[in-house]
Amino acid sequence: MFTLVRSRVRTAALALSAVAALAFGGTATTGAAAAPVPAKQGPTSVAYVEVNNNSMRNVGKYTLANGGGNVFDVAVVFAANINYDTATKAAYLHFNENVQRVLDNAATEIRPLQRKGIKVVLSVLGNHQGAGFANFPSQQAASAFAKQLSDAVAKYGLDGIDFDDEYAEYGNNGTGRPNDSSFVHLVTALRANMPDKIISLYNIGPAASRLSYGGVDVSSMFDYAWNPYYGTWQVPRVTLPKSRLSPAAVEIGRTSRSTVAGLARRTVSEGYGVYLTYNLDGNDRSADVSAFTRELYGSDAVYTP
């Protein structure tokens, strides 16, 4: 996507308090004791990190000048892929070398964030092969992929899964077109597999418009849903309370600070509980981050290398 939507060039309660938000998805510190997190009142802040180019550790480098709480509450590993095996005619979960590196080095890339109280979830994205969340041909096929997802969460000590239905290119490799039952079966199975973990929805693509089937509506099975168009305001059409929705979406360093601040003010004034950011890199972005933390939390952000 361009400025509004992420590009494939990337290679691969008025406001809910952070403490309450962190209750979604439980904990995944795999035995490491989490440090006490300073209280922070205000929306849940989310940071997507392009791990092809940047470290997940960057998310933990920002705190609030007033009180010392974490700026970010949820860190998203961007991104694993849903691929297609033409021999078995089945979708499978794929990690490129950079995602695999993050997962294999969870002790240094993920656990430090979790010890700070930051949740770490894995985003899953289409990969031009025809496989996507919206075209599983049967409940059994959807459930099989859901198990791959929950197994990865368990294996690597993650806090959940984020669905991003882009770049699937439905129909490639003889795959089917999107159908109404696929995503409902997938989300239902995943929630059953991991009842206490985060499931979030990047609100785009055929899957996002197919949340109900056979009397089952999976909207309430999501912990969060957010707007996918950076620099804009768009309320996700998902039946969740405002506390779990992010109509605001910004790209750090590319969305103007005035827009970042304006979207943050609107988040608070209209009573929404989540604020989405994308593409946190390894530079000192405290000025860009402070543009929204002043509005959300009444504090500048401090960057600690």
C-alpha cells in the first residue's frame, strides 16, 4: 500500500486503559517474571514493525516522560505469510528468514518486550499464491490452518495472531475465490484453540467483509480491529465496543505530525480505545511519537537507545 495502505515494497470507558488492554490475550513470558508496569491511563497503542528491516526491540525503547509507562502496549511482528502448497493443495504458515530470525531469537527480540508488559502478536499476510483466509474450501481445511497458527503462538511464546487479508491473489494456482464460510470457520477454530490470546483484525480484504456465516458472527471473537489506511480516520465495521477499535491509523515518520496529533485528539474525544501505528524503525522517533502521546496520555515520549 502507498501512504494510505502498506506497500509490498515492505518485502515480505472513553479510552481503554493500558492495564485493562493488557488483560486481552493473557501473558506469554514463558516463565520470565514480568516487571511491574507503571500505570498509564488512555488508549492502547499498537506498533507494527517491519522485521525485514527493523528490530522488535525498538518498541520497548519508548516510555512516557510523565510516569515512565510504556508508550506501546501491543507490538506486531510484520509479517508471516499464508502460502499455498500446490502438491497437497493446502495452505500453510510460512516464515521468511527475517520473521524466522525474530522467532528463533525470542529471548532477545520478544521476551524483553513481554517483561515490560508489552504484548507481542504475529501478523499473517497473503503472499500472492492464491491462499488466503477467505477461501478455505472446508471447515476442516480452515481448522487445520488455525492449528498451525495456534501451534506457532505456543511454540514461540507469543501473545496472539493478527489477520491481514492482503496480497492473497485469490484464484492463483487454481485456488478458489473467497467464500462466506472460510474466515468464520478459521476464526472460530483459532479462538477455540487459544481462548486467552489476542486475535486482531487489520480491517481489509475479502475476509474482513465476511464475518458472519450460518448464524455465527465472529466479530466478538476479536480483541481488536483497526483501520488499515494510514493518515485517515475510518471506524472498522466490526461489532466491537469502541474500547477495542482504532479508527485512527498513522505511519510513523510519514504521516504528518499535525495529522498524527489530530487523529489522537479525535480518538480521545470520540471515546475510542486503540491507536494504531505502523513502521516503527530504529531511529529516534520521539518527536513523531510525542505527537500522539501528548494527546492520548498528556505526556511527551522519551526514547532510550
